[in-house]
Amino acid sequence: MILLRTAKQSVAIAGNRIVAVGPEAEALDAAEVMELAGTLSPAFGDGHAHPVLGGLERQGPAITDKSTVDDVVVEIGRWAAENPGDGWIVAASYDPALAPDGAFDARWLDAAAPDRPVALRSRDYHAVWCNSVALRRAGISADTPDPRLGRILRRPDGSPLGTLLEWHACDLVLDLVPQRSTEDLVEALAEAGRVYASVGVTWVQDAWVEPALVDAYLLAVEQDRLLFRADLAQRADPDRWRGQISAFADNRERCRRYGRDLVTARTVKFFADGVVESGTASMLDPYLDVPHSHGMPVWSPAELAEAVTAFDAERFQIHVHAIGDAAVRAALDAVERAQGANPAWDRRPVIAHAQVVDPADRPRFAELGVIATVQPQWAQTDAVMTELTIPRLGPERAERQYPFATLARLGTRLAFGSDWPVSPADPLEGLRVATSREWLPGERLDVAQAIAAQTAGVAWQARAEHEWGELAVGRRADLVCLSGDPEHTPLGDITVTDTWMSGRRIYAALTLDPEVSRCSPSEE
Ligand SMILES: [Zn+2]
């Protein structure tokens, strides 16, 4: 038994569990006492993220932190020189606000890589910027019509500019890119684990899983290289979802058998729409800048309801990406339909993002038991918000974004997710925005509410509220030590100093012991 002790707290852990808290913990006979400077808190969960994409981004080329188009192009040129040959250059993720209207020109990349194909994904992963070789290889010309689910941005003469929006347009190029090997994906997951351990996250909803990624997760478990627990949300494709049901169930069963309590696959992901910054989020009223456009729903509302009902009948948890107010309504309607059609069960459906919610739909989250898994880091006025989002929405709808406090007041269960690598993985960054809300201060949450959304709220989404998310006897010893007390120290000044998962310390800011960062968590 180990006693963790701060100035005000004592927590005793044995094996992978918390066995006593406070005076009861002090009364036990500890084999080891660890004095900590800081505040112990339950470890964080991340209710919506893409760890493998985050890990792959860190393998380079490093374009995610670049603040001008020139800097991105220079980095691609540098990487091309260091990795000569004629193979694809693939990278993520560039800031779509770096070019007016998010419209990036293939010729800019041609300057860095004239002879080999380049495909870069935008920060929101809903757009691809590619060079002229990539456009040619994909056969995209002035004669190529826009696909059903996507848009090819064009020059005045109709020829492709170099920016592709949404699924079927992006896939024209991405389908040509060689697949990553399972080993590469495992490496990315291992890297993601190091990042998560350093920011105190021990459970993650992987919110977009294609079949190859299930294999990678299970291999990472087998090789003892996964430093976090994850539930996998397998993506339902609107063109072939009926044929996916049995494969998803098989993957769920494989993870139950071989996931060693680290990996489950109980969730199905639906993209209901795109993103406001590309004008592809599905809106009830048209966009201001393109007055005939309501965006680009990925599913018709009827088909979404049918698919959600079918996967719900198979006892999959539903996780819908819905950003525009029409997409949010379609997602709520789909959940309502599934509840009416299928027998009662503990379904815990999730709507992720909920960026613009029509006032009439706000009470429906609580009424239907829908968890709002939201991204607090998005609720601020960065360049994407001021240059792309607000001009497309107009001032009135812009004020309806991210109604966290309103949803909470109406009884909605909130869970926080980073959407990493769309935003940084560090929950403290999101907690800082959620509790300050310099923009739209009426939607500010108090510190306790915000921390609950990052801990117990995500545990509820994970169906693990009796397992983790609270600092209490019997819970898993998934803990973080924070450098300051969030109730008394500005969140922007706090960092994670230590992380424990299942009783094992997997991160320590002050030790350089390589054994600490290599973890195989103890299990029951
Ligand atoms: Zn996402």
C-alpha cells in the first residue's frame, strides 16, 4: 500500500484501487509514503479525441504550429529535402485561417515540392490542401464535377485551386495515399500515450476509428505499449452502413476478448455534418456569405435516424458529430426515434461539439438523456472564429455558440473532450477557457462544474462512473497531482506534475526515470 500525501490530502492506494482517503488513509500502515507538492485530483478523461492522428502529427512534417502559409511551405520544402524521393508527402494539420476563406492554392506547395505529390489536412480534418502533382494524379481538372459529398474549390476559370472540402472531395486525393502500416499506427498510439500521461489523461474516447485502427490498438495492448484506456468509436459510412453492422460487432467482441481492460469498442460514430469554418456545417438558416447554402449534411435526417436506430438496436453507444443547428436537431431526432423504436436500455447517447444549438432544442438533451461532449477550447475568439466562423454565421447565431452553462442549467450531462489534435490534448487548457469565457461570459462554468465535466462527466460517458472520475474509496487509482489547487489558483498557472493509472505512476514531471514513462498498468 502506498500513501500519497499533500499538504491537505491523504490518499492510500493498494494495487490498482484507492483504498482509503483522509484520516482513514493516514491510519493505515503504508509501505511507502510519497510527499507531493500540489493537489491530488481524479485523472482526466477525454470524451472526444483522435489519439492516433495526434501521434502521427508529431512524426512530422511539423506544420501544426505554423502561423503563415510561407512557414508551412518552408517546412514542407525542408522535409522534402531531408526525405528525398518521389513518394507522397502527407502532413497535418494546417490552420485553415491562414488563407482568406480557407482557400489554399496548389501552386504555393508546388514551390516546395514541384515533382512529388503533397496532401495536407486542415486542423479540423474536414479539408485537404494539395499540390498540382496530387491534383493531376487524382485526375481532378476543370471537368471534374463536385462529388455528392464534397466541394472542389476552383479558380475563376473552373480549374481546381488546390483545396478540397469534406469526404468525397478529400478522398479523391487521400485514397491514393499509401496506408500507414500497423507498426506506424502503434508507434503513433505509443506517442499519444506519452502526451496523455503528461497532461493527466487516462481514458480517451477515440472518436473516429476505421478498421485498421482496431488492429493497431489491439497490437499496442499486446506489446504493452498503450499508456491510456480507450473506447473506440467505429465510423458508420452513410453509403454502406448496413454492411458494417456485423463487422463492428465482431470488432467489439475482439476488443472485449483481447483488449485487456484497456480497449473497448462499444461506440459507433456518425458525422452528421462538416464544420462552420468551411461552410459545411448543416444549418437551419442559410449562411450569410453564401445565401443559398445551408451547408452539407452528411446524412439525410431520415437515413441518420434509421442508421442510429439500427446500431442502437445492437446496443452500440451512439456518438454523433453535430456542429450546425440543423445537424444537432437531426441527431436529437435520431436518438428520439431509436428510443421510441427499440427496447429500453442504458444507452447514453452522445452529441459531440454542439457548436450551434437552436434554443428550441436545448432542453431536449436532458429530456433524451443525451450527453453533450463539448470542446471548451473552441469557445474562444481565435483566428478561425473571427475570420471564418463569425462572418459565415452572422452576429446573432455567433452568440448562440457553445451554450455550456445553458445546457448545464437545463440538466444536460456535460463531458469535455479536446478533439486533439484539433486542439491541444491538455485538459487544463480547456478548463481555463470554460471557467473564464472571456467571449460570451454568460456561458461560463464554475471550476467545480468544469472539472466534473472533465472527470465524472467523461466517466459517465464511458459507463465507468463507479470505476473512475472521483477521488473516492473503491475507485481505480487513476490520479493526477496538479501544481496548484484549481479552486484557489488560476487554471492557466497550473500544470500536471504526476499521473497514476491503475495505481502505477506513468508520468512524473520531476523525475527522468525512463521506467516511469514505460507502463504496463496493473490489472485486477
Ligand atoms: Zn473529432
